Amino acid sequence: MTALDTAFAASAVLAVLGGLFAVTTRHVVHAALWLVVALLGVAGALLVLGAELVALVLVLVYVGAVVVLVLFALMLTRAPIGPDRAHAVGPWRAAGAALLGLATAGLLASVLVPLADGTVRRADVSTTQVAGQLFGTWVWPFELLSLLLLAALVGGLAVARGPADDDPATGVRP
Amino acid sequence: MTLLEVVLRAVAALAAFLVLPLLVGQAEHKVMAHMQGRLGPMYAGGFHGWAQLVADGVKFVQKEDIVPAAADRWVFRLAPAVALVPYLVALATLPVHPGVAAVEVPGSVLLVLAATSVGALGTLMAGWSSANKYSLIGGLRAAAQLVSYELPVVLAVASVALAGGSLSLAGLVEAWSPWWLLWQLPGAVVFLVAAVAELQRPPFDMPVADAELVMGAWTEYTGLRFAFFLLAEYAGIVVMSLLFTTLWLGGWHGPFSDALGWLWFLLKGFVVSLVVVWVRVAWPRLREDQLQRMAWLWLVPLALGQLLLTGVGVVVGW
């Protein structure tokens, strides 16, 4: 095992453990924090594979913005310190979720493990190549996706503002 | 790279991480005092109170480390480390001298941004886990502020990366020319304002607003853990100032840069951090809605305009 293999394995274990704790913990804020651990593990694995751009953007966007947003929403609504028993699922649903997770993991493992004997060459894809593909070949799907996100954003704003004529009793104007 | 070299680089980065924030902190004590017609600390150490921060550190070490009974123990204790360590990572990647940086990686621009955004999680963890309503409000304000100001910072840095055609800090310093001082000026202003806001320094210190929230997310912290948060703040000033120097002021560029590059880098960074201190003295604290308005109505459009300008410049070939 080379040093890179060891680093990859360590990152992968970190990601899997973080993910497991994120879905099994009873503390809702801890789940968000375990998600950070899982994301850092995934970023580490990507870094080992030489995709430093994807790894760093993953940290920047998901840890720096998405998890911060999740924590903001949790603090804004209800984020009790201590286990949250009110939203605990029953044993059947927990068992079903575990079964589904195991089935997915088994499916992935059965596809990927046979490829681990070195038949697949690791491709070194530089940032420049990714940029060329993204803004050359795939520029229209990329722009369409951003348009979709923009539409979702405007829609969210419209829903949040409510109807134009608000309740006159409270005097709140939108 | 031999093991010895790795150890030397790590020790050098750690030494810079421990010394530079203290220098900035001491400078803030004295500069702020003189701007307000005071003297600042004068007794500790004899000459103009140079040992004040050392004395503060000794005081913090002696204090009892208290975890509130209702607090979430692990998150509470981990938060200062999460706030502090990413700045060490960020500091290590900055190019000090032509061809010299503690860590040289291809995507160092993104690495610095990613590291500082992880450091911000420390404040949120502290705010939530303290089981204190002032802390929680401080954490909420910090989260809202970080989400708003992350975007202008990234856009401004992206503009420089576009102009220099590289994602590595060393490559950007190589590509820098004095013409950028004018061409990239709007982005520089946006970055400086947004960086002060990311650090939650006055006039953007609503998350700690001591007149409203006691000490915001840090209210329940004592002793060494509190000191770590303070150190993280000053380390943040150092990292942001040096990053500003690297990206907009040309880093080690200057007369005799082959021999004196490191000196120009540190001097420029120190001047920028003095500006950060000056901003603290000169402006009163903004209100929460003014802060959001400024980010979304001024900084983001300005940064987008800068990005457009840079794009035009790169395509035309200025």
C-alpha cells in the first residue's frame, strides 16, 4: 500500500463514519456537524485522487455555505441541546432505512470491488480540461441549470412574500 | 522534499502563526489608543507596554476552564479549535518570497478560501452549544453575515484569479503588475470590506455586539478557550491582510525583491492590517439590516461588475 492509498483509505473511513453518525445521531445539530466531517472526508478522497479543484470547491460551497445555512435554519427554528425524542422514527422505519442503505452499499460494492484490481487506469484530469469541457462542450446544459436555480430562487422569494395584500389588521406591507 | 524540510516548513508556519497575530494585536492596542487620544498599555514589560499581550496570555492560562452545565459539552470544547486551526492552514499557503511558501499547492487560492470558511463554523458551534440566548443570537447573526459576505469575497478573488490566469497564489503574484492597482480596484475594495465583515470586526461586529449581546457567541467562554477565539480573530486579520497583499498589492513585488521580497510582503500586509484597525476606530457598528443591504445591494453587484470588467480585459488583452 502506498502513502496515497493509505491517505485515500483514511479519508474514506472518515467520510463513511461521518455519514453513519450523521444519520444515526439523535442530536439534530450534531447531525449537521457530522455532515461536515463526512464532507471533509469526501474532499480528502478527491484530493488524493488529484481533483483538487472539486475537493476545495466542495469544502467552500458545502461546508462554507450549505452547512452554515443548515445551522442557521436550525438555530432559527428549534435546535435543542440534547437528544430530540419527539422526531424519533419507529423501529420499523429505522430497520427499513438500514436495509435500504445496506442494499445500496452492497450494489455499489458489487459493481466497484471487481474493478479494484488495477484494470481501471486513473485519469489525470487538469482543472483547465474541466473548465474547457464545462464552458465549451457543456455550456448550454450548464447555463440551463443556472437558469433553473434562478427560477427556483425567484419562486422561493415569491412564496415567502405571500399575496400582495397582506392582513390589514397587522398593517404589514409586503 | 526531505523530512527535515517538511518539519522546518511546518515550524516556520507555526512560528508565524503564533507571532504575527500578537504583533497585530499589540499594534491594535497602541494604534487604536493613539487614534482615540489615549496611550494604551504602558506598564507591562517596561517599554510602552510591549509585553501586554504576553501578560494577557499568562492571565488566560491561569483562569479556570468552565463548561456550562447545560452546554453541549463536546461541541462547546471543540469550537475554539475549529475556529483557530483553519487559519493556520490558510497562513501556511501564502507565498512569502519569490518561490517560497510553507506549503505550495496548485489550487492555493481556493484552499485559503475553503479554510477560512471552515473556520467560521467555530463561531456557530460556540453560539449554539453554549446554551445561552445571547450566544445563540450571536451565532445566528454570525451565520447570516457569513452567508451574505462569502459571495463577494469569492467573486472578488475570482476576478483576480481570472486576471492572472491561475488558481495558485504564487502564480498570481508572478502575474501581478502595478496596472492591476487600478484595473482591480473595485474588487479590492469589495474584498477589504467583505473580509472585515467575515472576520466580524467592527463596524461589522453585530455577532459580538458587546452592548447588546454581552460577547455574542463567546459569552460563556473563559480562560484559554476564550483566548483561542481572540487569537483566531487576530490570525484572521493576519490571513486576510496578507491575502489582500498577495492578490491586490503584488505580494513580494518591490525594489530588490530577490533579496527583500519577504520584507515587502510583510510590510504591505502590516499596513493593510493597520487599515483594518483604522476601520474599527473610524466607523460605528452597522445595524443588522444595513449589513445585509450593503452585502446584497452594493458588494455583490460591484463584485459582479468587476468580474465583467476583468473578463473584458482578459479577452481584449490589456
